[in-house]
Amino acid sequence: MAPAANEAPATREHEHVTAPSSLCVYCGSRFGTDPAYRSTAAAFGGTLAARGIELVYGGGGVGLMGTVANAALAAGGRVIGIIPRFLLEREAGHPNLTETVVVETMHERKLRMFERADAFVILPGGIGTLEELFEILSWRTLGLHDKPIVVVDTNGYWQPLAGLLDRVVDHKFADPGHLDHLAFVSALDQVLPAIEAMPRAAGFSKTLDRI
Ligand code: AMP
């Protein structure tokens, strides 16, 4: 859900973030079929810690979410988990995070995750991961923020998504500029360069077709 104008997220709009100090990671609450998904999540957690970048995530101790958090913690990194009260049990709220923020709703969770991150990284995941990606992408099309979004396309997992987004633009349901702050990368070492290379233009707004 995109916030109404009077409840727009507290974005640091147009801020020039070359090296992010905190990254929000969206990824699966399961491991998926390919062992590379898990090893990528673990490697990314370690990379964030090594770079001194704070990890913001959904606060669970399950699946790839738990994997990335554990790896960042094990490497001495800062990890902030934001989890709704009703999911504390189901997603095994991680007991050892640097900070856990317990919220009441899924919407509040996503808003807090959005506010605390300089950029977003999407690892393989399921419906929830897609929902989280599409929310920040749709906020982007409304010009509500210009934070970079990087999709890590481990072993081509996200190729159908890249194809779908191209199709949306080809069929003129979105402008190419709406995807300026979205990059697909195939390897983890491309994530930070992709974030740093992204334009920091003013928020791009959607034009609508009047009847
Ligand atoms: P999944 O990719 O389906 O394994 O879900 C990944 C994460 O997204 C889990 O922590 C889910 O609880 C979370 N999630 C799913 N739907 C939503 C939503 N509408 N708002 C916030 N988080 C969500």
C-alpha cells in the first residue's frame, strides 16, 4: 500500500547516498530449492558486516531471512529486525539481534524497514518478498523516494520478474524512468557498485492517461 500524501514515508528524498550505511534486505522465509540461494544469503550477510553496513530486515529466524541475519551477526555486524507481534512465533523472531522492533501490523513493518534503510536488496524469495519489492517500487513510481533497489538474480531466479517489468514498460503501463533505480545483478560483488552507480535524480512521478 502506498502511503497517502499526508502519510508519506519519512524518506530522505533526493539525498545523495553513495555508500549506504544501512541496507534493507528482502528475501524468503524459506530456503528454496537451489543451495546457491542459501549460500548467497550467507555471503551477503558477511559482506554487509565486513563493510560496516547495518542490515535491516524482517526480524525472523527462518529461511534466507534468518540466514542473512545470522551471517551478519556472526561477522560482527549490526542487524535490525522489524517484526509484527503476531509473527514473532511463526517466523521465529530472532533472539540475538542488535535491535528488534516489534510492530503491530505488516504495513507498519514495511514502513519502518523503508525508513531505516538507504537502499534495498532483494535476494531470492516468495510472495512476501515480491510484495515488499513491489511496494517500494510502486512508491518509487509515485515519486515518494529515490532509494536504490537491487535485485540479486541468483542463478537466474528473478529472470521472469525482469521480463515482466520490461513488458510492463513495453506496453506503456510504466515509463522506463520508473525503473531507473532498479538494477538486476547476477553476483553479490555487483550489489554495492550498482547502488553507487544509480542516478539520484529528483523523484520520478507517474503520468496518467486521462480519459
Ligand atoms: P516470503 O518471501 O513469502 O517467504 O516472505 C518473506 C517475508 O515477507 C516474510 O517475513 C513475510 O512475513 C514477509 N511478508 C509477507 N507479506 C508481507 C506484507 N504484506 N507486509 C510485510 N511483510 C510481509
